[in-house]
Amino acid sequence: MSLDNNKKTSSSFRFKYMYRVLCVGMIEAICTMLFTIIWLDFVIENNQTGHLTGLGNILMSVGVYFGLLTFCMYEFKGYKIGVNRKMNVISSQIAAICMTGIFEVFISMAVTGEFRFFSAFLWRYALMCLVESGLAFIFGVLLTNLYRKIFPPLRVVELYQNGSKLLMNKMNTRPDKYNVCEAICITKDLSNIRDEIKKYDAVLINDLDSEIKNDIIKICYDIDKRIYYVPKISDIIMKSSESLNLFDTPLQFSRNIGLSFRQRIFKRFMDVIISTIGLIVGSPIFLIVAIAIKLEDGGPVFYRQDRCTYNGKIFSIIKFRSMKVDTDKTDKFRPVGENDDRITGVGRFIRPHRIDELPQLINILKGEMSVVGPRPEVLRNVKKYSKDISEFTFRTKIKAGLTGYAQVYGKYNTSPLDKLKMDLMYITNYSILLDIQILFETVKVVFKIESTEAFSEEKQNELISFEELSDKYM
């Protein structure tokens, strides 16, 4: 690829950024106009003292809303039009809109200085968020479809070594974004690799030796090529490191302590609030599901099982029973498969929609779990996976969660190593905003059946072989 083509590709990337900013800016402008109308309506109706009609006051209120919405859009990744999946972007934008509306209720009360206006703001902003969410959905679909027509998928080359599992098929499941055209097996001789890389828009580095990987990264940096790579566990841990500017030698340091004391306190406070509200609001669902389970076979409503949480502590998890009684009493390992005959009639409904996990709100209230965190793994699996992946225990640096990064972005049958990496990405990049983002994503995942996709027969056989091999050498 010539230098002119490199410049053309770079210009295309810049245009993509401009397109995203303009699209989201348009959505933010429309939302701000709706807020302005609602705010002016409130001012006209409730301006007894006259202090709300000033132009400065109105501009400040509108400016605060626009700034807060922009911040939330950025933090919730609402700008990722054409990058993330269409529904992921739309849900992120709706999450940003709703979060802005919640904050604005309290900001507006602070501006007016009157708590008695709480209900007035609440219903106004609830209606506003509903309308804005509908508009975000419509514009999100239209603008994403337009993006895909304007910008063709990136032409990618995959670089791998013997023994690596190719990722091109997985990457090509997003034909709107990627087209992995070729996979090249890399040896120590990199004399021709620069010319090969120049033919493509980006490079996918798949499990290369560190020395070769470093050389290829430098080549890509030199010729302005994007890099996609599968991170190793050490890469994820070091990603959260900070710069230390104390000497004339660059230093990075990583605390490696999981969550700070302040983060744990705030997270526990949110767990208590959310679990309490969830138990109260969800009580009718609890009653209906409990009656359905009891009427079907007369067995117990709840299912208890020992699981692993923070610092390896064992606790008894509570779930609605979705399988036949005593199905786990056999010594032979058998993962849940497609059309599994052990699942009850009620279970076939509550499992895909994750209703069976609602009783875990009790575990959260007791402090055994958190709302967001790594999946509470079965003790048998912890023992097996830790034998095969020694770093598997890293995920116990925080409490297990009802939902989490791996639960939202992975699937039920995602490999243990990939789940571990996703859990570590959550732990090392933890923030309150990330928790909120995951909670909004969870609402969407409830209706995404493939996220609870069971193990196929082939996958079951792989896991059974892994279990038998582990038992043989333990």
C-alpha cells in the first residue's frame, strides 16, 4: 500500500470519528431542546418568586443538562456508533439519557431551592426520558445503518503461530465492521511481514510469542496500522497501571489490590439499596414463580448450592429450582446441554430470562454477594479450572455478583479462560459508572437468549473430557 493510500485510510478514520460525534451531538441537541421546553414549562407554572425567569438562570440549567448528558454519553460509550453492536450503542445512549434524567431531578431542586418540587420534576423528567429514549432508538438505528453504508468493513490480516486457534471466523461474525481476509502463520523471519501488513487496514495479533509480538507492534506503529490483539492475563492486569514521574526513567506501577476501601464501602451501600428495592418490587414475581414450581412437581421452590465468593469464602447460593429434584446428586459430571431433559417446564422459561437468579438478592442483602461482580462459580468448577488455569482465583479479589462483565458480554458457554479475562477487565478497571453501565446492559441481556445459550453436544463432550482428564491427574 502506497503512502497516499495510508493517508487516505487515516483520513477515513478521522471522518468516522467526526461522523460519530456529529450523530451523537445531534441526539444530544434534540434531547436538550426537549429539556428546555420542559424546564420553561415548569418555570412558567411555578415562578412565584420571579427568580427562575432570568436568562442566565435558564441558560445555566440548559447548559448543565447538555454538559451532563455529554459526560454520560461518553462514559456509557454512547459515541460508539459503528463500533459496538447496534443495540449495544442504543442501550448505552438510553442508559446515558436515563442517568442524566435522574441526576437532573436533584440538580433542578437545587436550582429552585425547593424540595417540594420533587414530584413535579420526577414525572416531567420521567416522561422526557421516555420520549428521548424512543428518539434515541429511532436515530440509533437509522444512523448506524447509514454508517455501515458509508464506511466499508476494515480489511484485516490475522497473524498467528502454529498451535493457535484462528479467530478470523469469530471476527467475521461482524461483517459490518471486519473482513479478516487472510491468516498468516508467523515464524521468526519477519523480513516480508511489513509488505504483507501494508496490504490491509488493520492487523489481528493472535497469541504470538512476546518477542515477535513486540516487533510486529513496532512495525504497525511505524506504518500507522491499527492493531487488534488477544490480551494475556498479564496484559489485563498491567492495563490499569499508572505513571510514576519521580525519576528520569519512565516507571509504571500497579496497586493490584482489587477495590479500594472507599470503593468497597460505596459498593456495599449500593448493594443494600438495590437488593432491598429489588426484593420489594420483585415480590409478585417471586410469588408467581414459587407457585408455578410447586404446582409442577411438588418439589422444593428454592435450590441451594455451595459457591465461591470474595477471598475464596464458601456460601450457599439461593436460586429458583429450574431442574428436576436431585439431578445434581450423581457423581458423573454432565453440563447443561441444549434440550436437556433435566430442566423442568417452568425452568425452560425462567432460565433463559434469568428469573431463576432473582433469589440471589437475598445473598446480596446478607453480604455474601454483590449486585455486580464475577459469577459465583460452583466449587467443582473452581477446583477444575484452577488446576488448568492457575490464575483463575484472581477473580475472587472481589465479591461474586448477580450480574457482571462476563455475564453481560460473554455467554453461558464462554470458555473459562475468556470469562476470567473479562472478570479481570472489570476488576482492574472498576468504577461506579462501570457498575451502572453493566446494570443497564443486564436489562438488555435478559431478552438476549443466546447469552444463556446452553452447551452443544460437541461442547458437552469437550467439557466431560476435560473433567475426566482433571480427575485422572488430581
